[in-house]
Amino acid sequence: MKTRAAVAFEAKKPLEIVELDLEGPKAGEVLVEIMATGICHTDAYTLDGLDSEGLFPSVLGHEGAGIVREVGAGVTSVKPGDHVIPLYTPECGKCKTCLSGKSNLCTAIRATQGKGLMPDGTTRFSYKGQPIFHYMGCSTFSNFTVLPEIAVAKIRDDAPFQTSCYIGCGVTTGVGAVTNTAKVQPGDNVIVFGLGGIGLNVLQGAKMAGANMIVGVDINPAREEWGKKFGMTHFVNPKDVDGDIVQHLVALTDGGAEYTFDCTGNTTVMRQALEACHRGWGTSIIIGVAEAGKEISTRPFQLVTGRNWRGTAFGGAKGRTDVPKIVDLYMDGTIQIDPMITHVLTLDEINKGFDLMHAGESIRSVVVF
Ligand code: NAD
Ligand code: AHE
Ligand code: ZN
């Protein structure tokens, strides 16, 4: 079949809207009509050539929602007409990691996914006879895409696509980092670095968890108002701080926070986040994705004296199990999404979504098909 898609033909170039050829689902795969997709900073990072695994030409996008239109042989858990959210972190339920119960990082298809391929080692997309790579196993910047059955979460039919697509990455990552990874407890102090599409969701997760001080840190002054809407109790703009930002935050939180979260992808900020943790027990969670070649560093003394450094992917959420529950939390009003969708675009306008993100003018842009 044919599908309209925004294709990343080259790094650092705008996406091009073209009609691609799409092969139907093979055994264990499903064809999904994408109804809406968010634009996450990770898409921009890959398009900008900063991703070690970035491949071109490819169809980016990993934060979608849509409807199953066809299933391949042997697919039993979803059927045509089901509403689904694609999962860049699938859940096979059978691999060592899934069986361990210790992590959401299912390994069933990770190797081929990182190479832009379906589990059988081929692509379903092509353009003028040339293969086009998949991205994060999702490729939601296409009106239709093919996914492994284990990489879709079935969700309730009454959830609007335009907002619930955000659960495919940003919402689950931010809220899950607090509830699944950090397990923030009532009364804990929290510092969130970077109040964008992920950081605001960390704020709302911290509020849900009953955190005491919820400190937001951002170099964009406009993010102060945004943070306040989602539970932030204190805002710090590092540009307005005289002296050392870490000392400032440690003083503000009476010795450092129980939990800090990096939602910037900046390795200097990651160090600040670790060092703003409370001596003896504070834990810093890295959410931000750093560009190829970057490394983190700190004095080992920071860890010797009891600070912990951790990371999280997709908020530690087990996609097929947890995503439908997050959709329920959104639908019952426990989790807010609508105010964070600042821009709704057509596929033809998708590059504007990247421009808005880089200019700091959007929280989430969503493309509707
Ligand atoms: P975004 O562009 O919406 O937000 C980033 C925010 O960080 C902005 O508000 C920006 O002003 C702020 N910022 C930038 N530099 C800063 C600095 N030096 N100090 C303080 N604030 C600073 O991006 P997003 O979509 O929220 O994504 C945030 C990061 O999380 C990205 O690195 C993205 O790739 C990553 N991410 C990781 C996961 C995961 O599973 N681990 C999932 C989604 C996104
Ligand atoms: N490809 C990059 C790593 C990118 C990365 O860490 N991705 C996160 C999700 S970001 C979503 O917006 C993730 O899930 N990581 C775990 C995984 O298995 O990819 C690189 O450095 O090579
Ligand atoms: Zn993302």
C-alpha cells in the first residue's frame, strides 16, 4: 500500500513529505493507522545527527496513537479496529528481562530495532524502490506503519488520539520516572532540571506522589509559569543565580533533594543534578538523552558520600501492562495532558513543530493525520 510520511532523508535537513510504499504486516506484526503523533526532543536529537544509532533515510516519530487496520499471521492479542499506542519499549513477557520483573527494557527485538529494521531484518517502508529505515520500532511520522505485535499497547476506545499519543513517550516517561524508577515518597524534596515536554510530567508525577518541595530549574524564564501549573513550588533560573547553582539548590532544599531528575540531555546539567542530591541518600535520575560522544563525570566522593546515580527509559513502564493504566489516569483526570499540547499541526507542517521546540515556544506539538 501507499502511505504519506515525513521522511528524514539526511541529518540536519528538514523532513520531506512524500508518499512511501509500505508492505503489509508479516507474521507477528500489525498494520496501524497513526491518527496523531507528538514530536519529542529525541526525534529532534536524531534528526540533528546527535544519535549514535541514527539512520537515514528513515521515518522518525515514536509518540503516536492509532487504530489497528490489519494483523499478520499468528497475531492474537489485538484485532483490526483496536485503538493502540506504539511502544518503543515493547513487552514480550518472555525474555530474561521481562521475566525478571526487574526492568522494562525488553530485549526481544532491541537489536533489530536499533538497526532501523523489523525483527526479520527487513524494512516495510520503501521509496522509489529503496528501503527506508524504521525508527525506535515505531515510525509514527507516517500515516500508516507496521509494528511487531509486542510493540503495541491496546487502549480504551474513548481516549482522544490527539492527546493520548503523548502517553507513547513524554507523559509515561516523566510520570513513570517518579513513580516507577525513583518511587518518590510523600514529603520528599525533588528538583527537576529542564521543564519541557518531559520535565513538566516529572513535576506532575512528583505532585501526585506527595512530594514536599518541587523545585524546577530551567534557563527559559517562560517555563516558570508552566511549572506552576503542574505542581512546581519553587523555580530557579540558573542564569539569575549569583555563584554556584549546586550550592544554591542544596541550600534551598536544606542539604539537597531526595530525588533530582535531568530532563535536559546536557551532561553538565546531569552532574549538577547528581551533586544537588542530599548527602547520604539522594538519588539522581537521568532521563535526558545525551549526544553521541558525551560522557558524565563527577568526583567519586559524591557517590562515596551516599549519592546515587540512576537512569530510566520510558519511565520504567512496562508498555503493554502500564500504558492502558496511564490512559485511565488521564481519562479520570488524575493526569493532565491537554494543557501541554500547545500546537496541533498537519503532517505538511511537521517541520514547524521542530522549529517551535528549538525556539522554546512549544511544550508538545502534535501532528494529526
Ligand atoms: P524539551 O525541548 O521539550 O525540553 C527541554 C527543556 O530543558 C527546555 O525547557 C529547555 O529550556 C531546558 N534546558 C535546556 N538546557 C538547559 C540547561 N542547561 N539548564 C536547565 N534547563 C535547560 O525536551 P523534552 O521532550 O522534554 O526532552 C527532554 C530530554 O529527555 C531530551 O534529552 C530527550 O531526548 C529525553 N527523553 C528521554 C526519554 C527516556 O526514556 N529516557 C524519553 C523522552 C525524552
Ligand atoms: N539511541 C541513543 C539512545 C537513545 C535513548 O536512550 N532512548 C531512550 C528513549 S528516548 C525517548 O524519547 C531509550 O528508551 N533508551 C533505551 C533503549 O534501549 O534505547 C544512543 O545513545 O544510541
Ligand atoms: Zn520521546
